[in-house]
Amino acid sequence: MKTTNKPKKKKLGPTSVPSNGDQVRPVSGVVDWKPNLCSYKDTRILKFDTTEDLNAAIDLLWSEPLQTLPHDTPDGRSIIVPAEAVPYFTRAGLRFVTYRLRAMSELGPNEISRLRR
């Protein structure tokens, strides 16, 4: 599923954490994220509109709530994060398109063969 995210620019509060979609509950300090991306059932690919948005997202990963967030950067234009982390990037006002990362078990033999080339 593909969704486009083009919110107005907002500052991310240092004590906000996502909980159940876009709901936010206040906390302080670093969020206790699971240690690996594979620990999450629902992961998302955030593909950024501009290099500036990508750089801002990378800077955001150094902010207190996201310091221990597991993530990956597969192609220099995208970041893979747990779905629960997407609201942080939305509230920061970054422009990106998000895709659900599918598991290998969800792919057909032709898709797997194409990806392995």
C-alpha cells in the first residue's frame, strides 16, 4: 500500500512518542524500541521527496526519542523503520511516500527470482 505524506512543517516535541497509529502519548527520554527491524511485524519504507527531507530524517534519527530506533537505508533515498515510528517523521513535517515492506513469504516465485538478480 502506498500513501503520500505532505504535511505542513512542524517541530517534533522532545517528549512525544507514537502509540496506536497517530495517537501520541507524552513520555520523557529515549523510547524503548526493540533491538532489530526483524523484531517488528509491520515495517515501512519511507521514500523522501528531496535530499533535504532525507537529511532531516537522518538528523531526526539522532533525536532523543529515536536514538535507539532500528532502521536501514537501502538505497540512499529511503529509510526503513518500524510502522510505529512513522508519526515522528510526519510530525517533523518531512515529505515522503510510505510503503509497507513485504516479507519474503508474501512474494511469489517470480518476484523473488526478479529481486535476486
